[in-house]
Amino acid sequence: MAVALGAWIVFGDEAGQSLRPPRARSWGRIGRTPVVRVRGRGSGRVSMAGMTCFRRGDRSRLIYSFRFHRGRKGEPRGFTWQDYRDLIVRAHNQLKGPIVLVWDNLRTHLMPQMKDFIAANEDWLTVFHFPSYAPDLNPQEGIWSLVKRMIGNLAAANPHRRLPHRHRPDHRGLTPIKPTSHIQVQ
């Protein structure tokens, strides 16, 4: 169907991660256990929604969005149907072509407003749902697995502050790395 339409096949999914300090394996000099000092109260959560996009003859794409939940009263904890709608529209604008969207049966995906949006845009948007529990069918699940594995050693109390000076392993010991301005965590 997607090939006949010249459409992008888009797999959508969402994931979440607590902002509490995680416990994970790390590296350090021989005989010196690495210690990362954090405040004990790292409350909050980060929610991620993403879409992996494929079309024959084009490079694959990853389009995603993040939402931070700090535990404030009245603050949405996850993505709303409007957030998913905006993500789909952003994907359509970036991909510049019709979309065949395949995602799970999350309650937000099945809301009447989302169904109305899909029906109103059926000229460029076709939606299919995965079976009730089938994470092995969705390639986006593998991306979330890699993201969560990579942030296992991240201690982020305030994601809007710059990273302090960091080091990376080298064959002879520790080599300094200059901080980059596009990374925004504490």
C-alpha cells in the first residue's frame, strides 16, 4: 500500500524515564570507584514520543518530541492527543509526502479527537494499529532501548543547565573534552 502511494511508512511509539538518579554501570580508573554526586530528590519524568520513518529510495528519519514533567499541580504528565497531532503534522511537513502511520493502541491514540483529525487528513494520512501487545513488531522500541541505555549514567537534576567540564576514556587515562553548547543538562 505504502509503495503504491509513494508514502512513508512511519512507526510511532512513546516511552518515559524517571529523572531520579539512576544506578548504572560506569567506567573509572583501576582501583578507584567512580562516584557521581546528586541530590536525593531528582523528582520528575521525561516523556518521549518518536516516529521512525522509512521509504524506499530515501534515507530513514527519526522525528521525536520530549516533554518534562516536574510534578507541578495541573501539569500534564504525558503527551496529549494535541501533542501527537502536532508531531504527525511536523512529520508530514518534514517528510513532504503521504504517511502510513503504524502505532500501538494507546488510549490517547484512540481518542475521538484523534480519530477526527485522522479522518480530516485521510488524503495524506493512513493509520494502522499494532496488535494489543506487540513491542517486538515496532522498530521504535529498539530506539527507546538504546536511548534508555545511554542515559543510564546521566544524573540530570536540571535539564536546562549546561554540562560541567567532562572527561572521556582514552588509552592513557583521562582526556578532557570541551563542553558543547547544544547539551543542556546539569
